[in-house]
Amino acid sequence: MTPTRAREFWVDTFRLLDLSAANRDNDAVALAMEIAERFPEQAAESSYLLACAYNRVGHEEEALRALEVALDLGSCWNRSLLLWSPSLKPLQNRPRFQRILDRSKTMMEALEAGTRVGVAVFPPQAAETALAPPLLLPLHGGADIPGEHDGYWATAAGRGVLVAVAQSSQRRSSDTFWWGGPPDPFDRERSERDVQAAYEEVRARCAFDGARVALGGFSQGAVLAVTLALQNRPFAIHGFACVGPGVEPLEALMPLMEPAGARGLRGWILAGERERGLGLVTRLSDALNTHGVPCQLEVVRGIGHEFPDDFGARLQSGLHFVFG
């Protein structure tokens, strides 16, 4: 899935969520059907959206059928996603829904049995110096196809940074990956192990400056990156560069901020002005700066929860701040 296709899919998905929030459920069903037709490479995600939209208008039969047909064609979903979905909760006592859960669980287990942590490495392209390059280790979002946003992060390699995009071992659906899901924002223990495994693979393959390591991240991956950076786990982390980290609740991270600032942690955050969670992002940035962690917040006009076209130049400036 190209970055342009991915952006179009998520623009339409957020339009669908806006329609549902405005109780325009019939319009949401029409858009969900259009999404399913336009994005066959996102069959699992679009079928999930369609089932949710159908059930919100009371069409239980169509909602169940959408999930069953998707299963027949090879799509499946993480059990926690189906059980968490507010739109699907009315189906939970239906025997057919329980069978869907069971089928999906079996299929997901088979997929995850062959899934391991991956790393896409982009070596630094700048002229070689006597100094080892810094490392940027970005984490994908919570519903991403592998490689969906790698090109954005890879731009830092042209500025002398070793970039290694980590691929979670955890699946949200047969199409997409995440770092764990509801009711928690992510699976802390497994996600930390995945990030550690990605780091160890990079360390075995490439030389970099261990005193200049930053985590990156988009969306759910950004929340995980900020959390791990503040905890200084599972290895020494000296900064973060994130897109759209809507941390909620923030209270658990507050006691970690002053110790993180004392050891020199620095951060850069980018968000779109139309970001649904812009208030959460702003609150996070304000809290970090108030508690001694220097953090630059860059709000980009005209976009939502996405990467701007000029992300490479913005990332270069952000990493300059993070690495000092």
C-alpha cells in the first residue's frame, strides 16, 4: 500500500468516524461500503468498519454477514478489537458472533505463529566521519500495514542518521499490525520485548552512537515511544521524535518527567491542526516542558492525524533539537 493510498484510506476512515459521531449512521454505512470497494488491500479493516456501520443502524444480520464473508475470504481480527468495539457490543451475546470470535482467534493464532519482530534499516547517506551516527528507531502506528510510513522516517538517513523502523510482532488484523490494543493503549510487556528485539537486531548489524539513541513513532507507536523514553527502557534512550502522540491518561507519566529531564531527555512532537487528539498532544508537550523535559511541539496547518508532505525537512529540524 503506497503512502498516498494509505493516506486516502485513513482520510475516508476518519470521515466515517465523524459521520458516526454526528449520528449520521446511514451516511456512514454508504461510506463504509465505498471504502470496502475502493481499498481491497485493506479487506480486514474495511470489513470491520462496514460491520460496525451496519450494526449502528440496527442491521445485525448485515453486520454479522460482513464479518463472516471476510473470514471466508481470509481476513481476521484480534479478539480484543472485536470485543472492545462499542459498535459491535450489541452482538456479543449472539451465538453467531461467538463463532466469529472463535474462527478469527484460530486464524490470528496461525498468522502470529509465523510473525516475528522486523526491522527496516536505512543506513546514513551523509559523508562518513569518524563519529558513529545517531540512531532513530521509529515505531509504526496502531493499524499500519508494514512499510506504510517507512519512507517518511527514512528521510533522516540522508542527514547522517541511522534509521531502523521497528515492526511489531503483534497483529491487529490479518492486514495490519499494532502494539497491543484495548482496553489498554498497548501491551506493555510484549511491546517492550518487541522494541528490545528490534534494537538488538540493529546493534548486531550496524554501528551507531549508543549515547545518541532516539525513539520515533506515529500514533499508537508515538504513545509507546514517549512512554518508553520517559521510563528509559528497555535500553538507554536520549530523545524521541513523534507524530500524533495522544497520550491518555497522562497522570501515570507525570512522575517520570523530572527524572527524565535530569538525565537529559529531549523530545520533538509533530501534530496536525485538525488532529482529533490535538488537545492531548498539547497537554503532553506542556507537561514535559513544565517538568524539565525540553520538548518542541510543531503544529502543521491543514492536516489531521497524518504525515505532512514536507515531513523530511521538519524531521531534520526536530532531530537537530533532540540530538542537540
